[in-house]
Amino acid sequence: MISYVHEAANCAKKVICVLSDDTDMFVLLVYWVFRQQLACKVQMEHWDETVLDINSTCADLGPKSLQLLGMHALTGCNTTSYPYAKGQVSAPKTIVWFSHKARV
């Protein structure tokens, strides 16, 4: 899916909308849009018609967007187990928690 987004961006599309309810897709989009610094607007639309602005998420997270992929894998994405007796924690929540602890 990411290769299609990248190809659409290379074809000078102004807005790219991905239809998905999958958290893994959201994490991948944030990671790759930030890493590639895509100029087009990238959105992710859920089946209930909620639209997430990937570019603004990248802007809010800044360089933490690059940490999101690893954190999501460690905290229990669909293809990995999560830490025993800790439960599945979302990567964005974990990054925010670590950031807050680092400032204290």
C-alpha cells in the first residue's frame, strides 16, 4: 500500500486518501510520509467516514514519527506479540508517555 502512496505522490497528486481501519496502516503512513517528506496531502479514511490527516500527525510528532514504527512493533502490532502481562499499548500513547517522562 505504501508503494502506491509513494507512486501517487511521484505523479504529482495533490491529495491521497487511503481507506483503512487498520492501526498498522496508520503507523506506516505516518512513518513514510514523515520520512519521505511528501509534499502532497495524505489522509486516511475509516469505514465510518472519519478522516485522519497524516500530514498534521507528522507535524505534531515531528522526529518521533520515525520512532512510531518500532514502538508499534514492540508494543503489539498485528504481526507481533505484546509484552507478557503488560497488555497491548498503542505506539502513540507509549511515545507520549516516554516523552513526558524524559521532560520530568
